Amino acid sequence: MTLILAGSIRIAPERLAALRPHLAAQVAGSRAEPGCLAYALSEDPLDPGLIRVFEHFTDEAALAFHRASPHMAAWRAACAELGVHERRMFSFDVSAYREI
């Protein structure tokens, strides 16, 4: 079974430029983790300030490692400092998946 997390966060559009380096660092750090199958933080092109979140981990242990990582702590601090809000995340347990 793998885990998929999907959701969104929001930031004031005028703060996006300040958030972008943190987005890149968070994605790079997460993708390098053991058990991370996919990780994306993407700006919505039609809704300025809306960031789409997609995470795919091999199991709960990989997700726990991710949540405890130093770059995750830095990400949380940057989000708080820059006023990221409206965090909505959903977790899905996936028993099987395939490329189509």
C-alpha cells in the first residue's frame, strides 16, 4: 500500500515571489527522501496564490520520516512567516496503482 496526499495551500498573490525559493527547496528536499515516489507544489495558473500539493510515499514510515525532516521544519517556518493559510490536505491509502 502506498500513500497519496493531495490538497492546497494559499498565500497572498503579492507574496508568491518570496515563497518560490521555499517551494523549490521543499520539493527538492522531499524528492530526495527515501520512500518519496512523487512530490509537487504547483502554482495554479488560474488562481493566483493557490498552490496545489501532491505527495506520494511508499508507506507510513516514509511519510513520518518526511514530516520529521529538517527541510519540513524550515518549510513550516517559511509558511508561517509569509502568511500561508487555508491549508487543506487529504490522505489516500492506495492498495494498487498502475500507469495508464
